[in-house]
Amino acid sequence: MASLLPKHSGTTAFKSISAMVGKGIHRAAKLSSRNPIEMIAGILIISSFSYFYLFNLARNSDIFSGTATRLYPAFVYADKDAAQFQPLIRSELPGSQDAVKIQLKQIAISSNDKEKNIIDPTTLSNILRFQRTIEHTLLDDHVGQFGYNALCFKDAQGQCFSQSLSSIFDEDILATKDVKKAINNHPELAQSIFGGLDLNASTASSILLSFAFNGSTSYREQLSSLWEQKVSTLSSGDLISLSNSGHQEDVFTWAFIISRNIIFRIKELIEMADNIDIIVILAGYVMMVTTFISLYMNMRSMGSRYTLATAVLVNGFFSFMFALLTVNALGVDVYPVVLAEAIPFLAVTIGFERHFKLTKRVFEFSKETPLTKQEIRKTIVRAVDSVSLPIARDCIMEITVLALGAKSGISGLREFCLLSAILLAYDFIIMFTWYTAVLALKLELLRIREINATIKGSSTGTGYIRSTVVKAFSDSTTTTTNNNNLKTDETLIGRVKLLMIVGFVAMQLFKVCTTFQGTAGPQVSVMEPGVRNVLQKLLEQHRTSNDSQLPLLIEVFPPLPFRVASGLQKTFVPNTIRKPLDYLLDTYAVYIQHPVISKWISVALCVSLFLNTYLFKVAKQPAKVPDLQQEQKTTPTPQPQQVMKKPLNEKKPHCSAVNGAIRSLEECMSLIQTPESLSDEEVIGLVQKGKMASYALEKVLGDLERAVGIRRALVSRASMTKTLESSLLPFYNYHYEKVMGACCENVIGYMPIPVGVAGPMNIDGDMIHIPMATTEGCLIASTARGCKAINAGGGATTILTADGMTRGPCVEFPSIIRAAACKRFIEEEGREIVTEAFNSTSRFARLRKLKVALAGKLVFIRFSTTTGDAMGMNMISKGCEKALSILTEHFPDMQIVSLSGNYCTDKKPAAINWIEGRGKSVVAEAVIPGHVVEKVLKTSVSALVELNISKNLIGSAMAGSVGGFNAHAANILTAVYLATGQDPAQNVESSNCITLMKAINDNQDLHISCSMPSIEVGTIGGGTILPP
């Protein structure tokens, strides 16, 4: 037993370590599958940090040699008593009031031909002409007209500082007989202006023009920058500017130089290496390519063409970047040659078996149940748990072996093993985080596609796709109510936005987006003769100026490069075409080379491609699944003309669809219990023979749409015109199950009506659109114009003065004595009894008011009731029936004449509705400013007031109108009723309206009010249940 204890202890320790590793992987996989988008975005941001850092390291290596190095401005400072300048860095600059500030800008002119002498009268004349142009005629219309004379640094006599050809040569340099003599007369100045000057031979390779600007204020610094930009883009036939792209090498030239350097380096290595080495490395690259191809083929066999294989490669690339970053942090130098030799063997030895194994297990688990019924995150976590420990064990063993190789101390092998071990560790971590999130996203997209394939018409609704995607990425514990769905949507969007903002701010704080704009780059050398002599001359000029008691600060900018044209170049493209193309290409070059813009353009492109390919196109492409419509319906719905001539069920041999004959009446009667076996013509014959009721077709056939089609044929053949069967009145694809027994009987189709919208209109502070269904032209346009006028005055204000739907039954008594007794009972002691009986019939209906009237022996009782959100006619009718039954117990001699005695009054003009109200009683008012009346309504306040009095009030009174003191209230109200599923017949009493207008604010503005005491509407029940 004692001998077994160490073994048991080791096993226990191993199990505890395995459990700890497995628990950590489980948590990582759970987090990744729960928040796939956040995990992917987080790894991408971290990878961006690594990329920027590694690029800063790589651009200083020999692979980038040959590319242009950007120079940054240099600062020199001279105290008031100093004899020479001393260099400064930007952080040591004095305050704006402590020194005289000068900006030194130079133009370097050279020739394409290095052996050509630039001291040529023609060339010097062209340069002098160019100098005069930039000194005297350079303007900028955006800021104002200015030139070098207005911006330059001036001496005590007000003369601009200039060190250029004009200081040596006359105006007409071509007239100078002896150029050599002119240069020898100013030897010191010539040494500053001409580069590579040989006084004896009068030869030079370049010319440096110097201009000093007064930088005392930020505004002047801005103007000098504009001047520099203008000069850098100045077009001249003799001089060519090389700085149009902002001092940076053209991106294509830069890429060409890198490619050239790599090719030359490979060529050198091949010449130095043995044949065996070349064969081994070449074989390694071939094996690496074969590994990539095998990866794509394996992933394709599991149903993923490119995405998962590409994700695995990206996983490896991220691991490689992180490994390089870690190795560099450890102080180990990994040379490009070592990397070039190691990369293929890393790809082959490490391989992608782990990713393939995890992917295969995920897809195996996902096929156990339909994707539409499973929780993706649980599937991912189960798959990870099943493979995590074997993969972890293999990785640990490989890392241990590589770590031993890194301890060997052999140059080359040490770096390779250390890099491989770290890369393998990062690959393991990213696989169970980033790649796991990609797998979760992939399964979610597959589930969306299956859902869209199984739901009819769902692939055409972008709103459904969006809600499904949001649901897929939300927490499974979220409920399915509308409010919670909206909350989940907002939470997801907020999390993604917050993550993007944090990432962007962090990148800006750590300045990782300034790859090509580092402030610690090389600066202009102030020790060059052309710069040193100019600085000394500026210092001497400053000593004689009025500000000599102040120190001098000079900012030396990099020179603007120009080249002398080597001659006329032949071109076959006209200038009218070439110039716009050159401008377009120059603009493209500026933005594509910008370090920040180019990176964000690339990121935006990748994100756009991903979203378009997978979140929209994939979701809209249904998979190949069985046609569910055939399972739901035995037979397809036929066309009217064709279906009547052939049976629906073509499978039965005795059906007329087989032999084209209609069976006898007795045979059809025997099949009436199985209507699907009868053809449409046979059903029509049964109805015509009186064996089946036309109104009961839906109930007998069970197929609502088929019943409508057969009824159309019956009506058409029995009518005079016989056109309904081939009529354009639609009847396919409608929700007849919502209609039957609720909205319409003997249905033969449905009538589409155009629906428009007016507004939005400001009603009680809410902007509300007004839907209107109408066939009357200009109705919605005029309504919208009224909304615009009311909105201009601050909107409309409404109040609800009363709410009570009414029903007025009629009862009769043997004598007026009994009728009066009933009236008194209802109004006094029996009121509570009637109310209790009425309220017992509904949870929503509540009796508010009773009005009783006598007409001889007849008693009319008007029940006024609140009905909640429903219009409430059926609800209140049940209450009235119950109340009358209670009255019958107290008055046995009472006889009920009608449950509705037109004392309501419903769908008829009546003064009682106008006076007492019915439904919702509403008053609305608005104030329209006078200028709005004139501009929008094209009239005046006084004219409108006069029109309203004469027409709507006096004119309606002359006509004996009841509730018609308005222009056309019924027009708008009926259109709204049709659009919102209300009862259009109730527009009779609902349109009761009196419109009043009055001039206010010294007759400048218009006050308008509308009082409508009997609006009968509801938001539930009736036509509101019908879907579009």
C-alpha cells in the first residue's frame, strides 16, 4: 500500500490540474459562445495593437531599405546674447511671448540626370522665373489675397529675407555673359544656394531656395502652411514637384522597393546556400501550401466553403503576431532569414488538426437535433468540453519539447523553438476564444437560414432577419415578449457600440494609429551648409532688428523637392483627359497612403464584406428543405377558370380529374363527407341542386380559399353579366380564417383600397401620422397641408369630455301608468339593481348613465356605458339584455319590443347623439399664426373667419343640419375609419362636428376649434383584427 501512495498522489495531482485546465477552457468557451461578436471584436482590437507595434519594428529592418524616410521639422534657439543656435525638441519650446518665431521653408531643385550641370543660363532663367512667381503672384482666395511679401520675416528696413538666385544674378539672367564670374563674385552665398558646387568648373547638382516666414502668431503659421501647400502643388512646365503626396513615397513605389529588396535578398541567400538547403526549404513551402489546401478541403467536407478555413488561418496569423511580440519583449532577436525558414515548418509541424477536430465535434453535436430547436451556446460548450482535455494534453507536450529545444543554446534552433512554443500557446488560447466565437456565429447563421427556409415569406422581410439575428446573439434567458425583445436589441447594440468606442479611444490614447506619423522620426539636419549659412544670416539680421533684445526661435522645415524637366515627353493622351486623371490619381494616392485613413478603409471594407455576405445574403438564402406547404395542404389552390374544370385530388382513379367526366349526383352525395375527393364542378352541381348551402361552403369544404373560389363561380353563372368568375377582384392569399364568423359572410374576395398618410401632426405634444384609405384624389394632400399649418402654430390640443357607448332598447306596457312606474323605478330605487345586472356581463363594460323617455305605452331606455378599448356594441348589447331580464322580474307585464329601439342612435343622424354624445366626445383646438395662414393656406385670417360663419354656421343652420356645422368632417373621418378597421357606417354620427374660428392677438392669428361629441371608435375587435 505504501508503494502505491506516490502513484496515487501523482494521479490525484494530475487530475486536479486537468480539472483546473478543463474548467478554464469551459469558462472561456462559454464566454465566447455567449458573446461571439464582442469576443471577435476584442481579439481584432488586440491584434491591431500587435500589428501596429510589429510594423514599427519591421520598417526599421533591412527589408525596408531603399524607401524614402520622412523628415520632420527641426527647432533651433538662440538667446539674445548667443553667437550661434542650439537645437531644441518640441517639448522644450519657449512660450509664444518669449521669443521671435521664424519658419524657414526651402525649395530644393535638382535634375533627373545626376551628371547634368544645373548651372545653365536657360535652367537658371526658368528657376528665377519660378521664384518670381511664388514670391509675387501666389494667391489664396479662401483666406484672402496674400503672397510671400505679406508673410515673410522682414528686417529693420522692411525688406523680406530671401536667399535665392536673385541675390546673385540680374533680372535677365540670359543676358549674363559670364555666369562663372557672377557666381565667383558671391562665393559664400553660392555655396549656400548651389549643392555640389565646383567654383573652378562652375558646375552644381542642385539649387536651394530659402524663404523665412514670420511665425509670431498661429494665424501666420496657418498662412505659411497654405503657402507651402500651394507651392508644393504648383504646376510649372519647367519644374516638376515631387511632394504632391505629402513627402511620402508613392505606395506602389514603396511596395515595389520592398518586393525588389526581398527578391534580391532571396537571390543572395540562394547563391550562398547549398543545394540541399534549397531543396529542404522549397519542400517545406510546398508542404505548407499542401497543408492549406488540405485545410480548405476538410472544412468544405463539413459544409463550409471558405469561412471556417479562413478563420483558422487568421487564428494562426494572430498567434504568430502575438508570438513575435512576446519574443521581442523577451529580448530575443528573430531575424527575417530565420522567419523565412521557420514559417513553413511551423505551419506543417503545428498544423491545424486541433481546429479541425473541434470543428468536426461541433458539427456532430449540432446534427443531433434540428438547429431551429437547439441552443447554440450549449452545443458549442458541449463540443469544447469533449475535446478540450486531449487537445490541451497534446499542446502541453509539444510546448514542453519545444521549450527543451529553446534551452539548447544553439543559434537559430533556440529562436525557432522559443517562437514555436509561444506561438502554440497563443494558438491554443485563441482557438478556445476567438475561433470558438466564430463557430458560434457560423451555427447561428445556419440556424437563421433554416428558420427563413421553413417560414413562408420570411426571407423577404428584412425586419424578421434583423430580429432573428438579434435574438440569436442575445441571452437565452431573455423572454420572448415584445418589450424584452426591444430591450435585448438595444442592449446588444449598446454593447457593440461601447466596445467600438472603447477600442477606438484606447488606440488613440496609445497612439497606435500613428504608424507612419511618429514624432520621434529623423529631423532636418541643421548642419548642412545650405541650412547652416541661412540660419547664421537670419541670426545676423535679427541682431539688427528692433526685436534684438528677444531670443530667436527658428523652425526649419524639410525642403520641398522639385526637379528640372529633362525635356518634352511624348504622350498620346490629350491634356483634357490626362489632367483630370492625374488629379484623380493624386487624390487617391494621398488618401491610400495616409496611415490612419488607409487602415480604417481596410477595416471598414472587411466589416462591410462580412456583414453583406453572412448577415444578409446568407440569411436570405433558404436551404433545400421539403416543401412544407404541400404537407399543410393536400392540394394547391387552383385558378378560377381552370380549377372548375378539373378535380383537386388527382390521386383517386375514380375522380373526374382522371377521365374528365363529372360523376352522378348520387355518387357525389355519397362522397359529400370527403369533400377533398370532389372536384369543384361537382361541388358547384351539388349547390345548384340544393344539396349543399352556398353560405356553408367554408364549413363543409374546410378549405376557405377554395370555398371562396367556388362561390365566385356560382354567383357568376347565376348573374346576368357572368363576369365574376374571371373578374380581377382578388381572392387569393388572404386571412379568411380571421373573416369567417367575425367580419363578413358569403365572401367572394377582398377589395384593396389605396392607403396614404398625412402628417405627422403634433397632437398633445406627440408627432402622429394619420393613415387614410380613400379613392378621392387630393383628400390626403389637403389634409397634410392642414397638418402643416397646425404644426406651425405649435400643434393641436385635445380633451376628452365624455366617454360612453349607448344602446336604447324599446319596451312596452299595458298602460301609461305602468310605463311611468317603470321609468320611475329605473331612475330611482331600481337604478342600482339595473347597473349591477348590466356590469355583471363583462369585465370591461361599466354602466355610467341611464336616460329614460316615454312615448305613450312605449318606454325607451338609453344605456350609456364605458367599454374600454373596444367600440363595444356587442358588449353593451349583452349588458342591456341582462338588465332587461332583471326588469322583467320586477315588471312581469313588460314586453320587450326591440333590443335596439333607435334611441341609441346607431348609424343614423339624430339630435340625441349631437346633444348627449355617443362614444368618445372630443374637443380640439389650435392656433395658426397669420403668416402661416397666408403662406400655407393661401388666404387670410379675416377671410377664413367670415367663411366659417357664413358657410359652416349660417349655411348649415339654413339647411336644418344636425351636427353638420363643418366643411367635410366625414371625408377625413371615413378615410381614417377604413384605414384603421373601424365600422365605416358609423361615420354618420361620428362625423357630427362644429368648427369655430376666431381671430385673436389683434386679429393677427387664427384660433380654430372642433367639437365632435359622438366619435365611435375602438382599437380591438371588429375589423381591427384583420391583418393586411
